[in-house]
Amino acid sequence: MGRGGEATVSGGSGFEWDVIVVGAGVAGASLAYTLGNEGRRVLLLERDLSEPVRIVGELLQPGGYLKLKELGLAHCVDKIDAQKVYGYAMYKDDGEALVGYPLEGRGDDVAGRSFHNGRFVMRLREAARGCDRVDLRQATVKKLLAQDGAEWTAESGGVIGGVRAAVKDGGEERSFMAPLTVVCDGYFSSFRKKLTPAASPVSPSTFVGIIMEGKPDDLLPRPGHGHVILGDPSPVLFYPISSKEVRCLVDIPAHVKMPSVASGAMAAYVLEKIVPQVPEKLRAPLTKAVNEGSFKSMMNKTMPAQPSRTPGAVLLGDAFNMRHPLTGGGMTVAFSDVVTMKSMLAPLPSFEDDAAVGERVDAFYAHRTRPALTINTLANALYKVFCSSGDASMEEMRRACFEYLRLGGSMSSGPIALLGGLETNPLKLVAHFFSVALFGVGRLMVPLPTPGRIWKGCNLLAGAVKIIAPIAWGEGIVRMFVPSGMRERWGYI
């Protein structure tokens, strides 16, 4: 293969490439590196190869770091001033719950990592570019192509055989052909609807990001931890992104009118509404950051995975599946998916047997669900619990969750292991969720279970079911409760 130029056809194949990866973000770059290291000829196409600027994708959970190590990419968190994160400090009213990841016996390097997302993505791209079998090019993919070179559409059907893309140098359009195309074009995917018409992202809130200048050890009440303030109307997050910066993310729910940055309403909102709710130590630096810095916002989206059988193509990353970024689980799901896809595709000598590739993609869908479903369900459920709704029973659920974590022992290590991607059993998630609800009911019964308190307890349990049932249904009840091997035998994806 000629790097940077035209590919040469090898092994009698009728294709330039074994696989085309659309999008060189977290999922795309790591997949290209992984497949390239296995000897596959990979064309990695990215619309913009400059360093991305984002306010999410800045926290990699320890479970995600372990997957990164498994892919041979752990070095990508080096040389970007990444900060180790060992757990969370949570605040509600005047109380604090300190919960640490259960990292015993996992090695000194295993912890969460927080960093500038763009720096991390550039390291992943650098790793992919350094692989002899990967050709990274700046190009905008315009169309999916059928194997005969014509434009592919869902209506025309057939097998996808490549892409049509406008290459940066000169802007001319070119066709690139491969037996497998993996679409990882992210949050704003251009091809999601074409490949999975049923996919429908929902936006529950918007994150507004502010950078606080200073050493994290000096700014944060609990250095080495993410900070979650259970405020009104929704959570506020703080975490280090370098040795000299702390990120603050203010969540603004969809039902709250978005304050204007240009008019100064956003600054007023943060100063008047948010600053009084954060711990004392954070108030002065946050006020300074608001007065001197700038705001960046990003709409949060959630979207359950909708596996589909499209011969010759598969979605991956945020193009395929999104969850609320409150828990920082997105990159953990992405790396877990790459590990699973690598494992499922490894037995195939080539990707030119459409039926064989289809079977392995089905196996990927079956085996990815355990970690992805657990992280997705937890993220979306926690966001609903942590938001202030004005409902007395849900406020009690929020208080119960906070007090449950303060109990320590398995009551804190269990949930934080799920959040950190260290425990991926969805049944344990369901067990902890309803343990919190029952704990909340028990709190309501003290000192005496009066009829009013019993009624509140019933409302709390009903509210818990109303939170988790739609989320679990959207992610897939069968995927949650039926083992992957059995689903694979059934042909259920």
C-alpha cells in the first residue's frame, strides 16, 4: 500500500482497502489503529484533522483506561498533561459523599484520566497514522457507495462497497472502495439515518463549559476527584483537565430557557443561580472564571443503540449510541466496542464474504451490550435522579441516592464500580437502583410509618420504576436480561 498516495491491490483482492473508517475521533482512530495492527488495509477519513475543541469527552473512566490498555493505546494519555482521577466527591446542601473507585489489585497506573479532549484525540490519530497499514486522509465523505460504484440508498438496498469523498487537496471527489465501511462520524453523524432509520436522538439538556485557571490541588475541595454538586435545577460538575486548569460544566435542562451568552444573561445565571450552590472553596475561582473567561456550550444527546443489518457497513461510537455525559461513560463504551469488534472480526481472513462479515457483525451487536447497556442505563437514570424536579418523591429519591453513597462499603463501591466501567453486570445496576429506592422508603418510615409516609414511599417506588423502565426498555429488555451467547444463537441483535 502506498502511504499518502494510491493504494495497491494485494492478495488478488478487488478492493483498494480491507476497511474504510469514516471519522477519526475516539472510536474511529482507535479502531483504525487496532485493525491496522492486525494487518488489515485501513483507509481512515476525517473531515477536519485539526485539533478538535470540545467540552465533553474529557473524562476517561478507569474501565475505559483498561480497554485502552487492551488496545495497546494506553500511551495516548501520556504527554497531554492528563490528570489521574480516583473517584468522586458529591455535594448536596451542606453534605459531602466521597466515593473512590475500587482499584485494589489493578496496578498503579489504573485510574480515571481527565484531559483536554482535543489533545487526546490527536494522540489517537498520531497512533493510527504511525501504523503502516493505516492511511489517514483529510476528506469529507459525501455518499455511501454500492459495490458497483453507484450511490447506495436504503431504498435501493444491496451491499455497501465504499464511499464517495471530497479530498482536501484540490477538493475533487473520489471513490474509495472496501468490503467493509465502519461509520464513526460522531455526534452529528451524516449517515446515521441512512443506516439506521429508527435512530432518534433526544436532547435532555445542554452543558455550558467554563475553565477555571489554577492548580487543581488549590482549587478543588478534593484533589484527584471529580466533583458533582446536586444543585437546582440540575447537576454541576468540576474536574481537572490539566495541571493548570479545572473544567466546570453547568447543566441546563431542556425545560429551562437557555440564557444568552451575548446579552450577559448566562454570566448572570451562573453567578446568581449556580455559584451560591457550590462548595465554599469553589465560589471565588468560579466567579473569577465567569467574569474573565468565556463560555462554550454543547447540547447533550441520548440515543439507545438500534442495531441494524446493513451488508457492508456498521455504525460505531456516538454515531451508533449516545448516553447523557453526566457520568463520563462515552469513551468507555467506545473503547469497549472497539475491543469487541476487534475480537469478532479477528477470525475472518478477509472481509469480502458478505455473509461471514454479517454473522460477525451480529456477534458484535450481541456481545457489546453488557458494558454498553450498563453504562448507558446508569448515565441516563442518574441524570433523571440528580435533577431537581419539584416532585417531593423524586427529591426524596435524590436525597436517598446521596445518603446511600455516604454509607460506604458495598453501597458506595458497587455503584462507583458500575459508573467507572469496572463492573458491567446490568443486573447489579438494577439491584443497586432499587436498593436506593427501598433505602429511601425506609428513611420515610422513620420514626413511624404513618399513612402519609407510606403514600410517599409508594410514590417514590413508582417514581423509580418510571425512571428506569423506559430507559431499560429503550436499551432493550432482552439485551439486559438474556446472555449474549443465547441471543447470538437466536439471531437476536
